[in-house]
Amino acid sequence: MQQPYYNLPGRQSGATLVVALIMLLLLALLGTSSLKTALFTERMAAAGYKKNITFQASESAAAIATGRTSQIVADAIRTNSSVAPRTVDIESNQARAAVSAEPLGSGAIFGSSLDGVTGFRVKITSVGELIDDPESHTVIVHGITRMGAGL
């Protein structure tokens, strides 16, 4: 009986092993860069979320302060002095806000159809921040003018 003939070299070079290891290294580098990109995207999304929440809190506080029934602006006009920041209830379990009013004096009302009408100008500064992350905050400054007997 005749033995099968195999053409095996006496010494193998291992080229397949080297190619496989290089491909494995390239796949590991690709995976690492994909992971870094995903983490960066996640951080950007979290930062955008935090900014949106703090912005909404700050805007809500400013809206409350500039409302007709607000004591904050009324106190600034009545005393003609800055009102210390006050915490405003914005009905949020994620953020809180504070608002302050600074009187800027009386002056002409611009953009009004009434010539020669003066009003009292007030600068409203509102700060919204996350409850669990005070480093994330948004500051908004509004300028308002009140006119009339009720101011």
C-alpha cells in the first residue's frame, strides 16, 4: 500500500499567524477609536441636556420675576435699590433658580408709539442650576421697562 503524499515543508514560516495578529491589532484600534467617539458623543449629549434644563429654569425664573404680579420688580422700583437674589419656585425636581432685580432708573421708552413717555428700567438677572450638579448653570439677563401708575 502506498502512503499519501503531502507536500509539507520542513520548516513553516508562520505568515498566516503574523497576518492574523496584524488584523487583530487593526480591529482593536478600530474598536478603541469607536468607543472614544461614542463616549465623546455621550458627553456632548449630556452637556446639551444640562444646558437645556438650566436654561429653562432660568427663563422660568425671569418670566416669574417680570410678571405683573411679581414683588421682585415692584420692590426694586419702590426702593430704587437692587433686590438681592431670591429663590423662585419653578416646579422642577431637576433644577432650581434664583432671580435678582437691579433698578436702572427712569428714562424714555424706546419703541413706543407714545412720544415723551418715560418708564422705570430694571435689569433682571436669573440663574438656573441643576440640583445635583451646581456647576451646571445658565445665567440670563433681561432688561425691562415698566410704565404707568402700577409699574
